[in-house]
Amino acid sequence: MSVSHYAGGSMVAHNMVTTQFELDGFKVVRTLGVVRGIVVRSRSVIGTIGASLQTLIGGNITLLTNLCEKTREEAFDLMLQHAAQLGGNAVLSFRYDATEIMQGVTEVLAYGTAVLVESIKS
């Protein structure tokens, strides 16, 4: 229903995550606590040079956009794994946060509340 499996174990299904405080069509049976996924990433020298060249042209800096998207995806998936480890099948109040730890090194945090939900029978 809401826990998917991948090569490394199980994780909450993407469609069972929301930024809202409730999940439409489901009722919270148990709140399991805060879950998080953290990725710390640095830019490579080659990536930094490539991005610098892209800034000369203007527009979307695709090298950095792709790096950011990959980092957020990894943090999100780690959060989903953490939720499944706690026995959750959904995550409510999902958010991202990012902090520059040092020049060129950024932490991306995906976090929310792991819950166990059941479908509301109509």
C-alpha cells in the first residue's frame, strides 16, 4: 500500500508524503516522531568551473540545478527510509532546509513527521 522496496531495503512511498498536517483519505493511527534525511555535498572543481562558464551566458545554471536536485532527492529518499525503519507508512509536514556549512559545502535536510495511517473507509 504505502511502503515500497528498493535494493537497499524499504521506504515510504512517494505518494504518501505531504507538506500538509493530514493525508487526504487516511487517518493517523499512530505518530512515530520526526524523521530526517541529511546529505552534505560539495561542488567539484570541474563543476565549479563549468558553472562559472555557464554564468557568462546567463540563464539557468544547469550544472548546479542538477546537483541541487540530486542532493534533495537523496535527502528525501533517506527520510523515507528512516520513516519506514520506524514503522511508518506516511510522512506529514514534510520540509526541506539547506545550510552552507563552509564555502562550497552545503547540508540539505529533508524532514517531517513519520506516521502510521489507515485508509478511511467510505
